[in-house]
Amino acid sequence: MNRSKTSAALLVGGQSTRMGAPKSALLIDGRALLEIAVAQVAPLANRIALVGRMDESTRAVKDRLAKALDTATLEDDPAFKGPLAGIVSVMESAPDANWLVLSCDMPTMSTDALRWLLDQHDPASPATVGALVGRDEIEPF
């Protein structure tokens, strides 16, 4: 895949009812999950969009990141719920872009794994998703 044309979308919204706090601002080793996700995708994308409803703590992380990196923000599409609301919003914002869509709460995802996923993409296919090893399930994020 031509990475100069790859855009990354990080889904930051969600109710976080089980966590009790927005996942994007949760800290691991002093870094917010959103910061970790941005660091993972930044080498692979020419632009990064943060997608979803942002509470105060997520906006604070975004503002910190904005000093070093240009990021756009998009609201979830109100016609949908869950991750699909963010994905639809991303696709509507730039339908011709090659989007790498990730959830912000995947701190063990590596840039190398994302690079591999991008390398697997067939331009004739509208999407590429991973499969869980040893299971008949896809892993959409």
C-alpha cells in the first residue's frame, strides 16, 4: 500500500461504562493510551484523525499531542452507535482516502504489526482485517 496516501483514524469515543473513565486518557507507564496509539500509527500515516466524543481528559491529551503533531478531530456519526459511528464518520469525511482505523485502547499493538497489515492490503479490496490465530473470527481492530 502507498503509505504516503494512508490516513489513520483513532476511535477515542465510547461510554467507558465498564472502565469508569475514558479509555483514551488511561495511563500506562505514565503515558495515556491515546498517546501510545498516536505513536504507533504516526510513522505509517500522512494524517491522523481522532474520532468520537471527547471528554475533558481526552481533549487534554489531544492538546498535548497537538504541540508535536497535526491531528484532526471528527465527531461520531449520530445515525449509528458504537465503533461503527466513528467508522462511518471517517469514511464520510474522506471517502477516497486509504484509512487505517484503530481503537485507541490497544497499547500492545506495534507499528510493525500495523505495517504488516498495510502490506497485506489488496488495493482491489475495500478493506483488510486481521483474523485471530486458531479461531474463525476476524479482529476488526
